[in-house]
Amino acid sequence: MITKKQQREGREKAARLMREAGVVFQEQELEKLEVADFGLSRLETEGAQIFSLFDTKRLAARVITLFPYQTEPEHWHEPEDTGKEETFRVIAGTLLLYVDGEDTLSRGKIPEESRAYYTCRHELVLGPGDTVTLEPGKKHWFQAGEEPVVFYSMSTTASDARDPFTDPHIVRVTQITE
Ligand code: ZN
């Protein structure tokens, strides 16, 4: 759960960073910029600012902003049908992306409160212009480094509300309170 104030501040901060990064959008579109806490109520460590550019039955494109060391929890996209293939491309800042494989985690910080739900330790460090595509079903989580990061998440059909997360406490639809 987040407050309206947290939502407003998160939107403003993310909008400023997106603008600085050269992302073009209309002011009224900010209404749909999602400040997500994944139902964990610790937005600063586990959360994301998600701005949908478009979302059709076949394709989705988003600009995701993370503040320093803010983390999107570990999840995957079910490989049912064609599954969601997801491509990350960094616009500004550094994205720390974690997938299965040899433990090379050195720059990232696993959120203490939910350490058990972060199993991927293979660290990929992406800077502006770097692109990585993940196949459907591949577990992943990501985090900003010391600086905020702004990046694209482009994918085939998105079904965020149904995506499985490792942490069973996660509720994908953010509750907003006064
Ligand atoms: Zn994903």
C-alpha cells in the first residue's frame, strides 16, 4: 500500500528523470504513470515507476524508472502461448539485471526483508544503449545502482497482473490510500 502523497511524489520524480533522459510524453499522460509497491509497502527498496507507452494485445512498451537501489522483485513471465519476451534497453543510468546463472552479484543489494525471494545472482550491468532480451519463463529481477535508471521494457503481450513472483506476499495491483 502506498499513500497518495507517495504516488504523487513518485510520479513527479520519475517524470523529471524521464524528461532529463529525453523521453517524450504529454503532461496528461502522467496520470497513468504507475507507482508500484508490489503490495509490500516499502516503495523505496522494492518498487518501480512504470510508464506505459502503449499496450496492445500483441505488444507493450514501457519506460521504467527506478530510484537508487530501488528494486523490482524477482518474477518471470509464463511461457504459455507465445509467452512474454521482454527486452530491456537503458536510456540513462545503470541497470543491474539479475538472471539465473553463476553468482556474480557484486554491485547490487538484495533487499534485506525479502532476501529469501531473490534467487537469481547472475549480474548483468547495463548502461545507456545496452540491450538485453529475456525469453519467456526466464526468472529475473532488477535494480538501479547508485544513480537512478530510466530504461525501456519492450515486450510481447504483457499480463503484469498475472505474472508470477518468487515472493508469495506480492500483490501486483498497488493499493492507494489517503
Ligand atoms: Zn519482467
